[in-house]
Amino acid sequence: MNKEETVVSNAVRAKVLVSALPYIQAYKDKIVVIKYGGSAMLNDKLQESVIGDVILLSLIGVKVVLVHGGGPEITETLAKLGKKTEFLNGFRVTDKETVDVVQMVLAGKINKSLVNLVQKNGAQAVGICGLDGHTIEAKIKDKKLGYVGEITRINTDLIKDILEKGYIPIVSTIAGDKHGNTYNVNADDAAAKIAGALGAEIMISMTDIAGLMRDKDDPSTLISKVVVSEIPALVKEGIVSGGMIPKIECCREAIRRGVKRVFILDGRVLHSILIEMLTDEGIGTMFVSQ
């Protein structure tokens, strides 16, 4: 790169930083809950991108809480142990042996790997699961599903303590009850309820699609903004269907619990979090109350 190209490149960088300033000021000291999942967890380059975005947000004063699942790794580990994975109505049938594996993979391998990745890149993180400090409490969702939990209570004390000390909380979605039982809970649902309990400014749900589209096979039909009162009509029209229904319901739940804005973002796009939060363009679907 010659001197002239360097000057132009630096000017572009400066313009980007200046244009991001209003957003940086707006989000400073606000809580942002990011539900991390999908391809962005399985691809090393995408994982570095997500963690880089999280660290940058933390450095500019945003209080980031990272909530993660890990379905594919659970399935892979169960297969290695010779245990077949069975799903019922979209939920993993979870017997006692399976929930032990889920806890080992989510609260152990994945959670601590993410903590390690954050710290390798110069920030500080603390990994917890819903069992720690009774952060996520649950009850059995359906006896046919076994140890799959329906969230009954969120206790934010531990998460707030971690944030106040300047660390990034990384939360795996294992829950417990008062009888000592352990449950696997849906990560989108956990993120929505944690975001509501924390009074988060926004919640971001990372997926493997561009957002909500009128035609699921045509990215040009992306719906950039949805008022939650419009969701029943979108379901009736078939625009929201199948596996998107519970994801959209979690977005509505977060808004109902007081989160100001919820975004569904394509985790396959590098730095999608920063593009959505710190630029005028935005790339996903935003849900608002009115």
C-alpha cells in the first residue's frame, strides 16, 4: 500500500469511527444480552469475529452478557458415547445420563473454551451456568422429554456482580430446581428472560439466517423492523413458521419483559454485531414494542 492509499484508508477508518460515536454514547453503561449459537459457534473464524465484537463493546463501556447453547456439540458427544439423540416436538429427549452429558458439554467444555478465548484476546470473562447462584431455576417441562426445563425464575445477582467488577459474564443454559435436579433449557428462552430480568437495552439472537424474511429463500425480502403486535399476523400468513415460531416468541417475550429492542442477526456474517449496533445500516430484523 502506497502513501496515498494509506491516507485514504486512514480517512475511511476515521469516518467510520466518527459515525459510530453516537451509538457508542447511546450504549455506554447499557446492558446488552447476546444469545450465541448456530454456525458462529462452530466456525473458528466466525467465533473469533463474535468474541472480537463482544470485547470491543465491553471496552467502549457496554455491559455485555453472553448466553450460549451448544446443541451440535452435545449431539456429537452423545454419539461418541454410543448414545442416540432423540427429539420430540423440537426438544431433545433428555434422560439422566443425557443431562449429565449436556451439563459437561455446556457448563464445562464450551463455556470454559469461550472464557479462554475472551481472555486470550485481552479481556476478562467469568463463565457460569444457571446452577451457579440459582441464576436460572426451572421445572420439568414435559415428563415425555425428561430433564428438559421450563424456566420459572431468573436471579440476576451473580451476573450483576460479575458486570460490576468489569468482567464479561458467559452463561451456559443449564438450570436447576430446589430439589437438586438439573435441566437443559432453551438458550433463546434463557437469553430473553435474562435480558428482561436485567433490564437490558437490547438483546441479540444470533442465527443461521439473515433475519425474518417474507420469502425464506429470498434474502432481498428481509423485514428490517417488526412491531411485536404484528407477530400473530405474520404467523397467520406463514411468514413466521416452523422453527422460527419459538425463536420469534422469545423475541416477543424479551420485549414484553421490558427489553427495548431485540435483533435477530445472521451469525455467519463477520462482525454482524458491530454492524447492527454501531452503524446506520443494520443487517438483521429488529423487534420493538410499538
